[in-house]
Amino acid sequence: MTLLNQKTINDPVKFTGIGLHSGQIVNISINPSEPNSGIVFKRVDLKNNNLIFPSFANVTNTSLNTTISNDFGVRVSTIEHLMGALFGLGIDNALIEIDNEEVPILDGSAKEFIEKLIISGLKQSEVPIKIIKIKKKISFNEGERSISIEPSKLSLDINFQLKYDNPVIGNQKNKVNVYEDDLNDIFNSRTFCLYEDIEKIKKNGLAKGGSLDNAVVVKGSEILNKEKLRNSKEFVNHKILDCIGDLYTSGYRIVASVNCSQGGHYLTNQLLKKVFQNKENFSIIEIQERNLPHTIINKSLLRSIA
């Protein structure tokens, strides 16, 4: 067995928390799963038609979160932080049992997901991983917002830019190599909003569970949270976390270079739809030791697990 074989977790990992938008308490259990089963959500509060696959084709809402639904209208929302944690740790297979419609927001980042999954440890199989290799540049634009994906030799590079009029957020940029860089700042970065947007968000029936315990709130030139910022680029780093989680709805890890300006869940989902509508845009490769070095797995996280 090698680091390039498919992985699941050793033992079930459980969380209880509030849904950011639903405001409801939810319990979730991430369980080991067999090779080639992928990531699957199971609504255990429902008896029938309760499996939902986190595929870009099953994304039914991208307003302030990523929501997936099956053919029977059963859904799970706000999956992006958990999906980002699974992607970053190299977890290929897991059955996620959930007793409500929204993944708990916890502290607004992927920090708690990462910590508990690392404690569980990873179980390697004898089955090689598969990756998606992008073969040509694909772009999607909406006004001033844009995202593109293009070929890369061995890495997944994400170059993200934010542009806000707010003096605290301002224009932030960061670029990461997902398989090589230390991603602690990415996984620890919390969701955020402007104070003046809260009333509008709540009028739309969202953020019922939002608080200073699970989101960074910026009012003018002030951060209202006692903790302030966890890192100097927390705003753009959280967007990169979202992007990683949304990219995992492709089904596999990706080798590519992604550039995004002022993007979010909608742009990433539209980009994936555009990529996969033409088989000439990508290839799915089963990785053997001779094909690719261990850089496909994030080294810093492997050191943490070890």
C-alpha cells in the first residue's frame, strides 16, 4: 500500500452543532466506507430516499452556501467546510450520517472537522486513487466576477482575490498549492459577513443560527468578535476553503490551476458544470506509484496525522 491508495477514516467521528442558516441543532457522524464508494450523505432522520451524493450536478442552491439534493428533493446544505476538510486530508470514502438538513457550522471554519478526523486517523486501502486532470483552460464570468481552471503538471494551485469596499476586508489575495502548502490558516479561517448585510440575510430566511461564535462580523473599521482575526488573510483564506470544498463535488481530487476573482459557490459550481459538459476538457486517471509522486497528498497534514 502507498499514500496514493484510497483512504477512509479508522473510526466514526461525531459532531453536534447548530445549522448556520436553519438555526436547528443537528447531529452528524462521519463513518468509514469501502473503496470506490466515494463521499455519501445519508439523512438518517428519513427512512426512504435518504442518500445524497455531493456532486456538482446535484447542487441546487449556492446562495451563501452549497446545497445538494437528490431526485426526491431530499437535501443537505452548507456542505462546503466539511468537504474541504475531507479533500485536504485526502479522504476518498466516507458515509456521512446526518439527522437534519444542514451540516453544523461549528466555529465557522473547518478547524473542528480537521482536528477530530486527524484523531480518528486514516485507513488506507489497496485500491489506487483517481484524480481529475484538466486538459484545457475553461473560464466562467459573471460581470466583474470570474473563475478559470487550466492544466497544471502535478499540483492544485488556487489563486483567489477578494475586493470589498470595507476598509478591514479591502482587496485580499492569496495563492496556495493545496497538495504542498501548510493549509492550517485555510482550514482555521471562518465565514464572515458585513454587519450591514445581516438584516437582509435574515429577511431572506438565512443565518438563523449565525452568531459571533461561528462567523466574523465586520462593522465599518471594526471586527466585532472578541477573538478578532486568526490570520492576516482570514477573509480570502475562508474563500479558498469554500473553493476547495466545492471543487470536491467533482468527485475526485483535481490537478489544475484555478484563478478566481470575487467568486464563490455559484461561480465554482458553474465552472465545474462547464468543465464536465465536454470530455475533451478533462481526463480521469487512476494513480499508480509510477504516475505521480507523493505530492498529491498534503504533506503537512500527513505529518500531523503521523
